[in-house]
Amino acid sequence: MQQYETLFVLHPDVPEAQVRETVDRAKRLIEGMGGKSGAVHEWGMRDLAYPIQKQRRGYYIVMEYAASGDVVKELERTLKIADEVLRFVSVRAAEIRRKERPSRSKKAARVARAAAEAAAAAE
């Protein structure tokens, strides 16, 4: 399973109850197909960069989840046919890879060793 994020913009006139229903429907779909639902970030009402269906504002929601590619396809198909959704985009979340860095004490030991070797070579 991969980590994904889906951002969708809802129509500004959608009541709060329908916003909750849309989010719950997406969660049920993800979990029903074997995915794991994560955090849901509601960004709220924001201005759009350009008008969509003659609307200048939209209600933004970002969902994080772990699922297979088939789940993402089905979620996008469901969002595409939902009347309250103006736009959506799904992306695979970048994996965080921590670069192995030597600790301060190892670095200090390496510097001291290099200084000792330089002093020995100078003698």
C-alpha cells in the first residue's frame, strides 16, 4: 500500500451536513476496499485561482490515506460523478527518507583522528 493525498474542492453552497457526508463517503470507500484512512484536513472556504462552474470560491478538503492504486481510481471515479465536487486531485505522498548522518561524537572523533594523523605525518 502506498500513501496518497486527495484534495477536493466542494461547491461553496453545500451545507455542512453534506460536506461531512462527502468526507464520510470517501472514508467508507477507502476502508471498504482495504485501505487505511488517515487524517482529514478541512481548509475551509477559500478563493479559487480561476472560476470553476461560475464559482469564485470553494470549500477545500485534504484527505490522507494508505491504499492501492485501484482504490484511488475508484475514489476519483466517485468524486467525478458527485455533483458537489468542483475539482479534485490525488497524488502519491513522497516518502520521507532520513539521510544517515554521523553523530557529533563520531564527527569529533574523526576530526581528532585526522588531526593526529596530520601531526604524525609532519614529524
